[in-house]
Amino acid sequence: MLQKTVILVLASLLSLVATAQKEDSIAFKKIADNILIHGTAYENLRHICKKIGPRLSGSAQAQKAVEATAKMLRDAGADTVYLQPCMVPHWVRGVKEVGYITLPNGTKYPLNLCSLGNSEGTGLKGINASIVQVNNFEQLNQLGKKGIKGKIVFFNFEMNPTYIATFNAYGESGRSRTAGPSLAASYGAVGVMVRSLASNFDDYPHTGVTIYNDSFPKIPAVAISTNNAIWLTKQLAKNQTLTAYFKNTCTMLPDAPSFNVVGEIRGSILPKEIITVGGHLDSWDLAEGAQDDGAGCVQSIEVIRVFKATGIRPKRTVRAVMFMNEENGGRGGDKYLELALLNKENHFFALESDAGGFTPRGFSLEMKEEQINKIKEWKNLFYPYGVYDFSAAGSGADIGPLKVTGAALAGLRPDSQRYFDVHHASTDIFENVSRRELHMGALNMAGLIYLVDKYGL
């Protein structure tokens, strides 16, 4: 009798699970179909890229983007749209940089270069000095002041092509850009040239932030294209003494006022529990910031739109956030946390899209193991939409500060093979974004938020 009862209970539970999975599959398809047919993310991105363009923190274009995305959130049907004021760094690149390498025979070889973000300027005369190449920080330390003082250091940190996860290669080589200039300055270098953090070989230099250590002089720092870096490596291999010249007119102005843009759907049952979805609104000034991170912004707005359009009423408050100043300061993410703590908000879950608008492959999960396992129970719902990877890893720079609140964090992980072709370069334009891929990312983000809201973690 007991055995029969247990069998009946198990059968009933399996039936309930099957029914729930069917309901979720129907809801997921409803979300997907609506975005794939009626989605507005691509046209919103077109507006941001073509009507506004580059959106470096503190710029007039950044303010235009604040106003434009606030309108997009209202048009998407957000219950409430508001701005969170924050002060941001205001760095200005100045006139187009110039530079060249002087060969022993006097020939001047022109360089494709750009200043690193937050770099000091050289002054109108520029700088001219002999070059010393290093392939890692150990070589730099071994050269010391004797080998570096008065020279321009060429950081030739190639992104490791054997890493299939290209963000791993970026993180490893990226130290040359973020920390290299100050470390070189500590040994007396007068300037720095960095091999662009790019996975392809071309003539487009990639910018990105450098972080100065106030204990050392702030020396000018530029990136050169990968093709230039390959050529320069070959020239230096001939044991030639080469000199480099470059000039930039960068300036760091006083901090400027700006905003995070927030739009939310108020929760129907647990309104004080907040689910955040977002991307960063600022971009570097070389291009339109389409993949980095206009894509993440419009995908987040799309989550709000599709919930409203399909009649989904989340139990918890779903908040789409366009963070300001991820690229050269992180002030928007810091302000979001500051206000969350000040207002004693209950942040339940946060999802960031800041890895491009390419075909989605999975989500990186920064949360407790049992929460990861809970999400993995839903993986069959994502398989039809191309998502299969649910790995424990970092989430995103803007939502990362929320970790102190105990919130579970996640990041959308698209296919990364083409991302570093355009990342921080003049090629990061609207034309290099696929409407289909962009909307596939948005529908998977909306699906995950739907499930997290319905079942919790």
C-alpha cells in the first residue's frame, strides 16, 4: 500500500513538472516570437549609433544618449523612467594623433595609432625616443631603470590565439594597457606604445582605459595597430636601434555631471525585490559603440518592451539600467550600488550584457552553487534558442558592485570569436551588428529573467 502511494505521489509530481515545463516552453516561445517578429532593439541601436554616435563620458553625445534611451524606455512601456545623477571623468582625446618609427637609414615609417583612454598628452612637440620592446612584465622588471630610463616602452603582449574563450586572452594581455604605462614610468620611461588588444591583424588601433598609479609620473600612452606591431617586432629582431615619435593632445577635464538611465516594471507581488538587466551607455570615441555596448543597452530595453507587449506581469520589479562610465571609470555602477544601499533596496538578481550583440551561447553565473544548479534545471528551455553554456564565472563590470548586497549575478555570453575584431576600434559601428543575432541575445535575456522571476533562485 505504501509503495503504491509513493508511486502515485511521484507520478503526480512528474506530471506537475511536465506541465510547468510545457507552460514555460510556451511562454519562452511567445517571448521569442515577439522579439524576432516585432523587436525594436535593432532600430533603437541604429538611432543610438547613427543619430548620436560616440558617447564618451562627459561628452555632449553621452547626454544625448541619456535623453534618447529614456525615451526608448518610455516607448517600451516602462511603468517608471528616471535618471540617477553621477559625476564622471571627462577625458578629451584632442586632435588626431600622429606618430612614426625612424629607421637607421632615416626613413620614417608612419604608424596607425590612437591614445589610450585617460592618457596624458605629449604637448605640441610630441616625444621622440629610442624604443625598447618587452613581451611581459618580467622582462620589463629585468631591464629596470638602466634599460628603460628615457625610452619609449613597446608592450608587445599579443593576445594568445590558442584561447578559444577570447575574453581570457584579453584579460591576460590587457595588463599591458591598464597597468603598463605606470609600471614603465616607475623605471623612467617617457612614453608607452601598446600592441592593440585585438584578435585579428589589421590597421585599426584599439583604444581602452589605462589606469595611472599616482605614485609615478603620468606618461603619454598610445596603442598601435596589430599590423604595425608585427612590422615593428620584425624590425627590432634585426637588432636595430629604432626611435619612435608620437604626438597627442589629450586632456583630462574636471569631472562632469551625467546619469544612469533607469526604466522599470513594478512587481505585482514582490515589488521590493529587484531584478536588474543592463548594459553601459557610454562608449569610446573612435566609433559608434555598437557592439560595446549599445547592443547591451537596447537588449535590456527590449526585455521591458517584450514583457509589456506579451502581457507578462513579473512578480518582482524588473529594472532596465543604462549605466554611464563603464569604459574609463565605472562611476555609474558605483553610483547604482551607492543608491541601492542608501535606499535599502533588496537586489535579488542582476544580468548584464556587455560582450557584444553576437549569437548568444550562454550565461556566466556569479552566484552560489545551488543557484547555479537551479538555473541549469532550465537549460532545456534554452537549447532551442542556441544557448547551452551555464558556467560559473564573472558577470559584468557595472553589476559587479552589487555582489556586496548578496544579489545573484549573471552575464550574457555571446560567441566571442569576432568581438575583438572591433572592440574599442573605429570598426565598432552599426553595420557590424546582425539584427538576427542581436535579437537572439535579447530573447534569451528575457527568457532568463522570466524564469528567475517566476521561480526565484
